[in-house]
Amino acid sequence: MAKKNKRVNSESSVSPEEKAIKIGEVWKNGDITTKLSFFILGLSAIKNKQWAKGFAYLLLEIGFLGWLIFSGISAFSLLSSLGPNKVAGHGTDAQGMPITISPSNSVVILLWGVLACLFVCLFALLYWQNYRTNKHLYYLHREGQEILTNKQELASLLDSKLHTTLMAIPLLGILMFTVLPTVYMITMAFTNYDQQHATAFSWTGFQAFGNVLTGNLAGTFFPVLGWTLIWAVLATATTFLGGVLLAMLIESRGIKGKGFWRTIFVIVFAVPQFVTLLMMAQFLDQQGALNNLLINLHIISHGINFIGASSNEWVARIAVIIVNMWIGIPVSMLVSTAIIQNLPQDQIEAARIDGANSFSIFRSITFPQILFVMTPALIQQFIGNINNFNVIYLLTQGWPMNSNYQSAGSTDLLVTWLYNLVFGQTQKYNAAAVLGILIFVVNATVSLIAYRRTNAFKEG
């Protein structure tokens, strides 16, 4: 019975009657402590001897207000202009002595401004949680139910609220290392932060978006976007179909040493990807092993420039796709093998009795079932190929160079072009931030459309 009361009185399980309580009722009918808890966080919990929760709310409020007074207001005021001094200059101090005025550090100002916004959002969440506690205690008083003691409240953190306890540190890590950098990157897209404004920069609205979509960088963005989508489709399709066909071949009747052949191909997958790519880059070099082999066999008279700075753009693109097949086919083979080995053999035998040949069985039974199981993985692989930085950067570095592009080569994807914009000679940080946002939009759109068309989504 005690456990039942504990679950009922916990905030994690709210009754319909408690949900129906509005904020006006809590303020109107609550006692003075309940009313003051709207301004002094945790006061209602402290009154009901839930010391840990109450003082945690109170100390966090005091800390937030102290930060807001001594640092937060200043961070918000500077955020609007990103610093008053945009260029170095000369001026005088209070005594009239000449001084050198340094430009404002807009990078730090923007970072502290984003942090200030994050702190305000976290405090709003804390305030809402305090209100829920306040309403819950008001409801228990109104209904005459037992209120958890401080010891019971702490014990619930390892019982009914264990999920909250376990998620606290991971959520904090996500906020600091994922949400904060992402928001910071998004805000850069609305500034003129580039090589010419590396220290002090200003808000420019959607100017950087216009530059990428319709301005100077549009001639690079749309061709690179087109190649990125072509690459993602071909890289996904070739590795998938190659893996399925290889798995079918190994699992065919009459093939001996199936385990040996699977092991041979798995070794390719077991080698770290960057090692394979660097070795392939040396293998395909104009002075590399492949060209030397072809010359020695008198197939060619001089080395072919497969992936160099002056190679043909489509030769380099085809070479990249083939190397990606070498890396990706073993993975698809392993998954396809597992699916093939678990296919219902009665359907296949019935099809054979009815006179179906191997190709008809593959087309009507085997392939549809493999595709049904692997569709979510294929969507994930497609998105991964859009952002496949390693294959392009380690194999070709974006080469061959294209005179019509800015800071990009003919094999560059959007993600490698973004890298070039940040770490290359131009250092267009605002354009890179815009590109990051557009990459997210492309990925989200493709994922949403693809997942909505899967049988798993339709049946759910």
C-alpha cells in the first residue's frame, strides 16, 4: 500500500484531476507560501520539508539572478551589436591621455550571448518545473493526501525517477557539446564573419544566405549540391546491389568454402577506413602501382591521372565511386547474407516447383524481402553518403580543381566544401555556417520523405 501511495503522490504520475488544475486556481486558492513560490523558487517544497528539492531550486534561482545582474545583462546588451568597436583606432582616456582602441572580440561576445540565451531557457525550464512541484503540493493539500518526505523524495531518484537521474548527465553533455555549438554555428550564418572580419563582425541578416543561394557562391553551391546527390544515390545503390549479388553468389548451391569467401571480403571491412583510403590514393596515383602495372602490361603508354589535381572530372568521380564500392560492399554483403539465410524456404521451393527460374525467384521473392528489411538502413546510408567526408577528402581532397568553383573541386561534396570554406584560404565562416544549415535541410527533407514512404511508417 505504501508503494502505491508513493507512486500516486509522485510528480511523475499526474492524475487527471491534477492536470485539470489551472495556474489561476493555484494562485487564488493557495496559501501564502504557495503564492510566494511563484517568486521564490522551492519555497513550497521547503515548507513541506522536501529540503533537497526546495533548496536546490532556491540556490539555482539565486545563482541565476546573481549571474544575470553581474554578467548576463552585459552579455545581452553586447549581443545586439557584437561589440562597439569594429576597427582599431585611437582615442583618449578619462584624463585626456591618448590610447589605442582595439576592435571588439565579436567571437567571444557571440559565444557569451548564446550562452546567456541558453541559461535563460534553462531557467525557464527550472521555473516550469518549480511550478509543477508547487501545483502538485497544492493538489495534495487540497485532497488531503500524504506528501513524500525528503528521504522518500531522494529515494524516488533511484526508483520511480531513475530515468531522470540517469539522463541528467547525458542531457547536460548534449546541451554543452551539441546544442550550444549548433546554435552558435547557426547564429554565425547571420553575420559577416569571414577573413576580412575575423575579430570584429556585425549582424547582416540573411545576406550570407543570399550570397550562397543567389550571389557569388551560387555558381558553386548548386553544382556541388547536384554532384552530392548524384554521389549519394550512386554510392548507396552500388554498395547495396553489389553486396546483395555477392551474398547471393556466396550462398549459391555448389559454392564451396562459403566461410572462407565471406572472411576474405570481411577483411576489407575490418581494416580501418582511413588506412584503406590512403592506400587507394597511393594505388591510383599517376606514379602509383596501378599505372605501373598497366604500363608494364603494355595496356597504356603513360600513366593515367585518376584522382590528381589535373585529372578529368568524371574519371575522378568514377574512381571515387569504385573505391567506395570496395569499402561498402562487404557491409551490405554481411547484412544480405543474414537475411538470405533466414528467408522462408517453403516459398522458394514452391516457386521452383511452379517452374520459376533463379532470376524470377530473386526478382519476386529474395530481393523484395531483402529490400524490405534493409530500407531503413539504406536511408541511413544515403544520408551518411551525403556527409561522407572521409572518402572524398582522404582520396581526392576534392580534386580535380574547377576554375568555375570557389574553394571547391569537381569531387567535393557539400560537407568537404564547408571544410574548405572554414580552413581554406578564403575562411568564409558565415558562408560555411549557411552551408551547414542547408546541409541539415537537405538531410532532414530526404529523411522525412524517404521514411514516410517505408512500409514500417505506413504500418505504424
